[in-house]
Amino acid sequence: QVPTLKRGNKTVVFFDNNVTSDGRLPIYRFLKFLEMLQEFCEKNKQVNVLLKPKDEEETVLKNMQDSLDQYKMIRKGISGCDNFNYLYPLRWSIEEAIAMSDVCVSIGMSSPSTIALICGRNALYFEDAGNIHHPFAEKYKNVLVFEDKELLFEQIGNILNGRFNCRNVMSEREIREYDAFDDDNALERLKDNLFELTKE
């Protein structure tokens, strides 16, 4: 079942990552990302906003530790936004989320935005962990990679309004050179999902 998207409105999907005890994505960064998503929802009521989580809600709740109440409060705020849709991790693939969106936003230098770029879609990274040595972060700071949410929001707006396209600064060949997990099948899955979604 396709999420309830307001017809004629643009769609932005946010991808989070695993919140783990080993610090891959610390809880404070995860919560900061969700707060940013809520702020984007509230500031852009004319935009459909999706969240494609990496983990099921039950797993996230178990990993929140002392931040559980804060997490529940943020999630309640997000769910209260009329333009928000939650994509259940086991029901929706990355490619399906990409297919129904005009812009993809990943936390950190993670694969969903990379897959989207390979597939010719607009995608950005929110990298607030000081990962300045990643080739994208060095070459595309404040273009594709952002640590300032206001600059990120501005670039999302540029894409939605047709003033910027990621392909204008990065070719498919270039993105494939950077991608450590090249997935040629992603293009075919994206095409299949686009076809299915247009039949709804």
C-alpha cells in the first residue's frame, strides 16, 4: 500500500541508520536527525515527508536507553505532522522509497543516497560527525554533503524548485567510482518500482 501522499506535492524521504552500542550512530546524533526531520516537516507543510528507518521500531526502542522518553516525544511530534509518512522497514525497500521521492536525504555517508545518485535521482547527505576525509565531504561540502541543517534545507528547496540537480555536479561514472558497494541491479529495481507506483 502506497503512503498517503498529497497529489501535486513534492516528496522528500529521510533515511536513518542503525543506532548501536558500538557508536556507529550514537543516540544523540540519531535524535538530532529526527528533530531535524520534524523541523523540516513543520517548515514545509506543502511537501510530503517520508521516513525510511533502518530498524524496526521495537529495535529502536530497545536501543534508546536513557533517551527513551526523549525519543518518544520526538516521534509523537513527527507523527503529528499531517505531511509525514512512516515507511515500515520490513515492508518497504530502499528502492521503493527512492522511487516515490523527489529528494533523498541520508544521515551520514550511507548507501541510500549513494544508490539514489547512481540511479540518477537527487540525493543529499547530512553528515554531522566530522567525516571530512570522505571524498564526497571534501569535494561536495555544502553542495551534496551538509553538516548545517539550514543549508541542507535550502538545497532541498533548490532541488524541489528546479534550481539545482545533482547530476549537474556529478556524473554517473563519477558516483560509481566512489561507491564501494556498487549495485547494478538497483537501477532495474528502481525502474520496476517506478512502474508499479505509477499504476496505483
